[in-house]
Amino acid sequence: MKLTLAYCPIACSMVPYILLNEVNATFETQVINLGKGEHMSKAYLQINPKGKVPTLIVDGLALSENLAIQVWIAQQFPAFNLLPSNPMNAAQVLSFMSWCSSAIHPKLTQQARPERYCDLPDSAERVKALGSDALLDLFEIAEHQIKDREWFFDDFSCADAYFYWCFKRGSMFKGDTSIFKNCVRHMHQMEQRPSVQKLLAFEKEVLHSFETH
């Protein structure tokens, strides 16, 4: 089985990169520079007409949408228990992942790309501020959920990888995320995992290549 992950640093493609390393999968990486518009190139749109990352190409067949990719990885490598075997427990993890996708992620985009939300003159800062306020409210929910727990559920799962990216990305904006002590602890704990250390090393390498080319 040949796996290729279409990936851009900082973007949510960090999540499947972590999970593929968690399951010790052999995969190639197709780096997409969103800043240069490579996601809208004719070649990439033939792979993913949505023009987004991540895309996981499995033996030539493209799979898009982060949630679907994570579930595929978990199901393809069941021995690593990225999703619980108990149906209700698995549904709870999927519920959390859906929340990351449908609630948290849009508030990140609202701060990174405010023009997508309102194009009125001088509106960008207000759009960002509203996004920041809403994001901090969401992180407050996660803060209580991870309290006194090592992981969001009984064991490490896809949910932890997804929230790690959400919180790390959210920490790059103006809102003070340091107040969420449990979420910060979870982020640091994630960064002790070999899969995340591989990610961070790769991120650094790719970002450097972007700066020099």
C-alpha cells in the first residue's frame, strides 16, 4: 500500500501526519505551499478539487477531509487503538473530533482569514476579535474536559492529535491561551510523543525551505 499525504506546515494536515507516525506507517509527503497558492494549481485540483489540505492518497485514490482521513488511519491500523473498540466510546471520540472540525477550526480560520467572513472596509480586526472570543470559550470547554485526565478519553486517541493542532494553532493568535493550564499541559504532553517530535522536526525543515525558495 502506497500512502502520500498532501501537507502544508501549520495547517491541520499536521494531524494525519502525527497519526501516520503513531501507527508506524510508511508514507510520502507532498508538500503544498498554501501561501504561494499551490493548493489551487491545476495539478493539485486534479487530486483534490476542494483545493485544501490534507489529502491522503492511498494507492492512487484520494481521500479528503481531516475527520475521514483520521478515521481511515484508525481503521486501517486497529492495533494502535486510535479509536476505541467499544461503539459508544468510539462515538464519543468521533463526537469530539467533529467538534474540533465544525466548531474550533472555523474560529481559527476566522482569525487567519477574516476577509472570508466580512469584506467591509476596516472590518478585519473586529472579525478577528469575535473569532478570538469564541475560540477562548471553546477552549474553556476543553479545559474542563481534560481536567485531571492524561488524555481526553481513557487512552490516547485521534481526539488528542486533533485537539493538539487546534490548541497549538489557536495559541498563535492574540487571545491568551496560557490561562488554560490543562490544555497547555496536554499540548506539552503531546510534544513528548515521538510522533509529534517527528512532526515538529519536519515542520521546521519545510518552513525553512519555504523561506529559502
